[in-house]
Amino acid sequence: MARLLIQSVCAVIPFLFLCLAYSLDEVDQMTRELRKKSKQPIPEDASGFERF
């Protein structure tokens, strides 16, 4: 029953599945480049879409 519940939650929340499938170190390695890109400053003349 608990396993079914976890599988159901994982289907709804992909990040939770990622945490269950990989160690924190693996998640850190896989998301490192994404985090670097998110720290780049947003240009003043960027459109609303680009800012999002």
C-alpha cells in the first residue's frame, strides 16, 4: 500500500521521484549547470517573456 502511494505521488510530482531515484549528490551534479544559468543577471531591456 505504501509503495503504491509513493508511486502515485511520484507520478504527480516529478521532483519527488527525482529525489527518490537519485542521491542528493547526483541531483546536485545534474542540476549544477541549470543553477549557474539561473544566477545570470536579467538585462534591463529584456521582454516580459525573457524575464520569466
